[in-house]
Amino acid sequence: MSRDTTKRDSTTKAAAAKAPKKKEAPKPKTPPKDTVAPDLTVELEDASGRTARMPLSTFGAVRMPIESYIYRRKGRDKTQFPTLAEPVMQTYVMPLARFTSAAAGFDVGSLRTIRLVFDRKRSGAITLDDIGITR
């Protein structure tokens, strides 16, 4: 091989190494694990049809299910227990006076309906145990 050929080969290789590589189309990402806690709107309606609405998160943090690992039968847990999430029961105290200040004209003394409006997150689940009203 002549010296000129060797020089051209090394120059070509160096140019190829410096040339910008073509960008490949981005691979579709797997969706991230759900990290947004469920939230909802609590709506109260009085006898006159006036409503007052507040997010549940106004009255306390809404927690995500806790990942727990329950080992009952070695090697068979995944077939017997499809989810390892455990519900976290929470208590919320919602003073009705807060709803009165949220909506002018709302009469808490003539409360007729309590609604849970699932409008703050696209999907989720709740487990409801009790709703109580005290003075």
C-alpha cells in the first residue's frame, strides 16, 4: 500500500468518526408508575339547590396505597394476590363552615345532599366507610 492510500484511509475514517450520527426516532417510553394521589371534589347542596364545592385535599393529604409484601405461601403469592397494594384508611374532618365561606348564600342549616364528584383525576378508586355530621 502506498503512503498516499494510507493517508486517505485514515483521513476518511477520521471524517466518518466526526460526522454527526443520524438521530433515530425516540423509542416509546413506558408510562411512569402512577404517582399522583387520587383526589375528588366534595359538593354540598342545600334545600334551595345552592351548592358549595371544595377539593378533598383541602381538608388533608390524600395518600397513595401503600406497597406491602405479604408472604403467606412461598412462591405462590403472585398467583394468589394479584396486587401488593394495601388500602390506607383515612379520616377527614370537614367543618361545614368552610363550605359556607366557599359559596355565598349556601345555607348549611338546610343541607340536603352530599356528593363526591370524581373530577380531579382521570382514574382512581376510593373506599368509603362512614360519613357523619356532628355539631
